Amino acid sequence: MLRYRAAELNKGKGGGLAAELSKTDRNGKLARHVPGLANWASDTRNCLTRPLLETVAGVHREAALPKYHGTTFEEEAAPTVNESAPAQGRKAVLYATCFVTYNNPAIGAAARRVLAHNGVETEVVYPRCCGMPQLEQGDLTAVAAAAVDVAEAMAPWLDKGYDVIALTPSCTLMLKFEWPLILPGDARVKRLAEATYDIAEYVVDIAKTEGLADGLRPLPGGVALHMACHARAQNMGPKAAEMLRLVPEAEVSVIERCSGHGGSWGIMKAHFETALKVGRPAARLAAAAGKKYLASECPLAGTHLLQGIERQHKDDGPVPETTHHPIELFARAYGLGEAE
């Protein structure tokens, strides 16, 4: 599939507006200076700009789009490390990802607070996007360039004994598996892949190896947890579910069905209704679970599921007001951040 897309791109049939939408770093850098305007224009309730966006760029007017923040995750102050925690002495560099950097820094803040509470010293590094949006377009040259740049930026941290944690599963999958397949002879890429963890995977590893710091409290109402496809593709087991089940009196309903979002594919006018249809079984399970919280390791999948529940399954049970990354709920269970 990717070879076909790459061939079409090289013949001049690919790219276009879809390729422009995939330039997440450029778009994020521009939007962060005017987040209010950007979010106003992208709001599905905006009857002026969304029809225009649909006509010009082919983005369905009802597809929810990520919001932008004026302050990036990298700019936030580091939390104080708990030096009495069992895992004290661990060091990790957080690969912030374009989504956490520009769209939802709360995910990164929650991850960093949880790690600090458990004794992990962290640094935030974000050289550039992992290239997943370009991979969807078949632009393997751009993906390879991203792999080289990020691997070079992470190399000094690996030399100092830091682990690498990616904060969204699509990016973790890129670092662990996709980049080594695209650049099989690059030793830097291979080394980075071997040192990379998903955030839930890392927290579970702390729990199993040193033990977690005290302070976890129940999450009343329970969690309907969607296991993102890119998390399952890492062959590491259901780490987000394992992590949330470390919370006392945990009530976790696991949903192992595709959300139907498919990255930039699912927001397009030509595909949005199909994407909702593909995600209908997962949305039905999420609604029927009747839990207070809806969570997905993939923020885009979570938002798409919420739209599916609102449109198709709102009569199956209460509709959550928002979705969360599992690490946000884990931080809430520690009393380290509110996830309402």
C-alpha cells in the first residue's frame, strides 16, 4: 500500500491539499500564535469556515479537528522529582510528539507529573514530527528524513543513560518499528528503537520492576478504554489497561475494536461517514459500558469514538463529555491533575 502511494506521489498524483494538512509542525507553529482564531475556524459549529474548508481542502464539515494551544508542552516547568520513590534514579527523555506539543500539552504534563512522582527524572525533546502523517501519504523520503533527525537528537540522551518515552502510540510505533523497516541499516535508528517505550508500557514496567509510589486513589465511575490500533501493533500487550488496573478498585472495560478514524483519512469528506461506520462497533461498546470516563491511547481515535457515540449510540448509555489519554486518568488517580 505504501509503495503504491509513494509511486503515485512520485508521479505527481499524490500530495496536494492532503499533503499540506499532513505538515503538522508547520501548521502547529502557525496556529499556536493565534490559537483562538484557529480553534474558532476549525469548530464544527462554525457555519462560515467549515463549509469553506470542506470545499477547498475536502475536510468534512462535521469531522472534529484537534484544537491548538498557545503554550507548548516544552515550555512548561518541570515537576519536582520524588526522591523517595522506589524507581528513583530512572531517567527518561519524553518525545513530545506534534500532537502533545501543539494540540494537547495536558497529556505531556500528566505523564511528566506521574513519572516525577515515581522518581523519574525527565527531559522534554521534540526535534520534529515522527512522520506518521507523511507515511499515510506514502512519502517515505520525508519519513526517513524525520527518522534521521530525531535519532540524531536523541543520541546524546541515550549516551547519558536516558530511556525514551513517546506519548502517543502512533509515534511510538514509528520509533519502534516503522523507522527500522524504512532505514534497516541505520545504527542510530536501531538504537533508538531499542530504547523506546510507550508511556503506559513504561509505567507498567516501573510497577513490575521497582514498584509504584504510594498515593493512587479510585476513579469512581470507571473507565471505558479503547485500545488504539497503533498500540496493539506494538506487540507489547494491553499496557494501558494494565496501567489503569493498578488504580485501586479499578473498573476498566476494554474495547479492542478499530475506531475507524485512520489518521487524516477519517476526516475527509470522501471518508468521514465510512470512518464512523467502521467505528460503530467500538462506539457501541463504549456507550454500552456506561462508564464515567472514555479513554483512548490515541487522542484522535478517542475524539472520533465520541462523535460516533453522539451520532449513533447516545441511547445506549450516558455520553461522556470528553475523552482522555489513559495517563491523564492515572495522574488524576494520583491527585496530580484533574481530568473531568
